[in-house]
Amino acid sequence: MISWKLSAVSKSDAYWFIFFSRLLVLAAIFVLISAVMSRLVIARGESVPYTLFLSFPGSTPDLGDYVTGLISHPIIGDEPALLIKKVACDAGQFIALSGDVFECDGQPLGGFITETWDGKPLKPWSVSSEIPDGRAFIMGNHERSFDSRYFGLVDKQELTVVKALF
């Protein structure tokens, strides 16, 4: 039979044990917060309502998902801009500019504007075709959103899915 002999723990040893236990818990909390914070995205424009999103890198966007991606276009400027939009029409669906309204499989998505806030001319993307695999038509919620209506389809591999937290 094994017998265990418990010795009294000094106050100094107990203090250090509590100190290092708390330090370990704080380190774990810091690592967790860092992991989450690096995936937080805040929408703060008119294109998508003010929302806090959590990103899911590597996820494939589907119809209706909110996504982020870097977009280059002369209207944006020299540097690409990180935009948050919603997948409005997806691979295999038919996207068309019908008169002054974009349609996805015959359902209206919205119209377009002909100039930016500061008066620069803005041409809508002229399209009438099926969206190929791996591509998507993305739109913001605001009628003046700068989105696929002006720069066309985007590569889904260059998009990151984001889910609204609140």
C-alpha cells in the first residue's frame, strides 16, 4: 500500500502558485482575444449598415453571404480598397443589365447611378450572361454603393466570408 505524506505548503509557495495560475489564465485570455480580434471586421459606411462582422478565411462564399475583398478601380484611387458587400448573384445564375436595372435570374437587384458623390462620371457594367464558376456579383445595401454594378464580377477565391455579430 502506498502512503502519501502531505507536507504543509508555505505561504510563499501558495502565493507564487496563485500568481502563476492567474498569469497563465491571463495569457490564455490574451491569446483568445488576439485570435478573435484579428478576425473582426467593422462595416462603417453607407454601403452596408454599421455592423460588427467576424471573418471566416478560407470559406467559400454563397449567395446571400456578406464578404470582404480588396477591389481595384480608377474611381477608388491608386490603392485597392477593402469593401464589404453581399453576394447578390452567384455562379450558374444569369446576370443582366435590363434597361436601368440589374437582374439576377430575372429578379431585380437594383438600379445604378451615373456619377459619384463628388461628380465623377460612373458607368454601369454592361452585362447579359451566366456567371461562371468561381465568380460572383456583389452588392451593397445602399443604392449608391460602389459594387459589381460598376466593376463587374469578382473572383470568389479573393473574397472572405464574414458573419454579422451585431
